[in-house]
Amino acid sequence: MGIRVLVVDDSALMRQVLSRFLTEAGMEVVGTARDGEEGLEKALALKPDVITLDVEMPRKDGLTMLEELMAREPMPVVMVSSLTQKEAPAAIRALELGAMEVVAKPGGAISLNLGEVREEIIRKVRGVAMARMKRERSQVKGPTSLPRLPFCRLVVVGSSTGGPQTLVKLFSGLPGDFPAPVVVVQHMPRGLTASLAARLDNLSPLSVREAEEGVIPRPGEVWVAPGGRHLVFRAGGAMAFSDDPPVHGVKPAVDVTLDSAVEVFGGHMVAVILTGMGMDGAKAALKLRERGGFVMAQSEGSSIVYGMPRAAVELGAAHVSLDVEDMPAALLHLVGKGRSHG
């Protein structure tokens, strides 16, 4: 039986094009809706495997529909929206509310060149359809079983599907004087990462910004890799950008950043592999472990998609699996408790 999809968009053209893409990929479009009110009704009646959802719509917008849907009957949702400067914060909010992925419409709300992201739409819809939306906590090792690292020069956090809401949980639990710099590689389209950084900055005691070329990260700072570019490190520890091709089909890629960081900082690092589809980050995490660094993976029970963490565990890269709620305490234990926490 094929993947059943509900398409919600106020543009008749967008509904037609999206339906055609999905049907040609072997999926079944079980319905379409022109606004959030109609979309919510059809979602509850049809119970599709995946919903594609626009943000700006009349009567009931995408965020309102999403919030009501997640409160009543959570379903996998892929946001398909123009990511203008105005709409980017709304897309980040959608991910926090429970949307699993975002696809940027090229060219704005009425996109005549949607074909540019055809494969991305198909890949993300298919991926979230196979993912299980899990909320229960699992039994995992606590921070007391972890070592203390004598010297930590950098923490690299990698995440994909479900990442934004997971990152909020991670960083809201860390103090502003966290004693190591942090770099985040979140699979996300160009134009969204600045809004993600701003949102995390508002919700965390840490300083969170989109990464800048030439900056050397300092303790208490979190830098988010920009969408559409790989983040790498120069010999002196400064951040730089690379326009090399995607790795694992994504750009930025965790493996690229983490591999580069290991070359610069050696084993004096911690890698955190969070929820997401695929296996990005596992290979470089193993390299870090072999160099003496520490790797933690998100537990299956707390992952929205147990893909990237599973790959790290199965490759033998991860020292421990933890629920995301336990990761702030684990990180503080590993790298020291900071000036006001020691």
C-alpha cells in the first residue's frame, strides 16, 4: 500500500503540482485542502500518512492548523512554504510545534519553478512517512556514569528531522557560562538557519547566532551552520564555509563539519548526534572517538527519527545513548560545570 498524503495549500496551482509530484513518485494523494480549516477537517477524517502544509493561508493559517492537529491527533507534517525573511520565523515555529521537515518553495508563495525541489519534496515526504513519532522516554545511562574530559575545545551537535524542537530542549538546559563553544549542524534550507539561531537565542541562556566566516568560537557561544553551505574549520580554529557538493544529500553536512573539526582540535571535543533521517555524522563521530573524543547519541525513545543516532550507535561511534532531557547535565558533567556551576 502506497504512502497516503494530504496536500494543504491555498494555491490551486501548488496543490496541482505537489499532487502530481507525489503521484508520479508512487504515492497516493488522498485529498487536498485550500486552507487550514478545511485541512484540519480532512486530516482528522482521512488520517493520511503525511500532510504537506503551507504557512500563509486564509481562514486558518498553517501554524494554527498544525497546533490544533498536534493537540488532537499528531500526524507527520512537511511544511512546504516560501521562506522569505517574513515567513522564516513561522517555519521555525512550525518545526517547534511538531512539523518534521520544511521544504522551501523557490521563487515565493506562487512558485512557478517548484520542479527545482521536486526530489527534496519526495524524499522528505517519503522519509517522514516511514518515521515513527515517538514521545516516550527510554531507560538510559545517566550522567553519573560518564567521564570528565580534562580539556574540551569544542562541542559539535548534529541534527536533522525533528532537530529544531530537540535543540530547544538541549540548549534551554545549558547555562550561559557553559565552558565550551558549541557548533550546530542542522539540516535545513538556506534562509532558515538565521531564524533558527534567533529562536534558540531567545529560548536559551547561551548566545546563539548563525555562523560567521573567520570567527573563532568561544565558550558560552553557539554557532549554527548556515543552510546551503558546509561549515569547516581553518587551522587556527576559525570557522569557514565550503561550497563543496552535498554529502549524504545534505548541505550543511555533520560529517563535513565534524571531520574538519577533528583535524583541527583532535580528540579534545564532544560530538552530539541528535534525531534525524540517514547516517550523517556517524563516520566522523567514529573518527572523533578513535582520536580520544567523546560521542553521545540521542536515545531511540526520545528521537523523533532514530536514524542518525542509530547509525552512530551501530557503527560503534557512540559512547552512550541519552534522552535529550538528560543531555544538558551530561554535557556539564563531561566538560566541567562552568564558572557559576563548579
